[in-house]
Amino acid sequence: MARVVGFELNSQEPEKAAQFYSKVFGWEISEPNWEYWPVKTGDDQCSGINGGISRGPNDYPHGTRIQIEVESIDEAISSAKDNGALVVREKMDFDNFYLAYLMDPTGLGFGLIQKK
């Protein structure tokens, strides 16, 4: 079973968004990598997920996407496409993981992550 492992808040003003969520909810915002500010939402002993704030790309300038961890990103992309999803961004290679963005048949965006 694939599990939701994070979230991404997309904004055209990510610095302002980071300040807002830090001040209102006390989230710890780290320095950005690739215009992505990692967010820690609480103590690792508590239930919940962490995520990040990102400068929203042209294909998803505003909104929230969940990130789903899968064992095989290629198989998950193929299955999603077979079931009506659209690939918004093909598989990208980062230091410790692969990431792709898709849109389900109803228009909801989500990310797929495979750890290396």
C-alpha cells in the first residue's frame, strides 16, 4: 500500500508563505533547496507528516499536493496513466529519491516519490 509521506504548498511567494506558517503554527522552516523550503510540522514522536513550501511552477502555481511514497515510481506512473491520470512532470532524479507529478482524472494534483 502506498502511503502519504508529505505535502507541498505551492505559492508564488514562498518566502511569505513560510513566514506565515512559521508564525501561525510554529512550523520549523529550513533553508531552501531547489526553491523548496522543507517544513517540519512537529515532534517526530507525534503523528503527522512533514512537507515543504515551494515556488509553484507554471503548471501548478498555487495549491496543495500530497506526496505518495511508492516502491516503484515507474510502475505507479504506468498504473496511474492506465487509470486516467495525466503526467504533469516526468520522473525527476534527486540525490536520494525520484519524484514525479501527476493529475488524477478529476484534476487533483499529487506527487509520487520513490526512495533510492
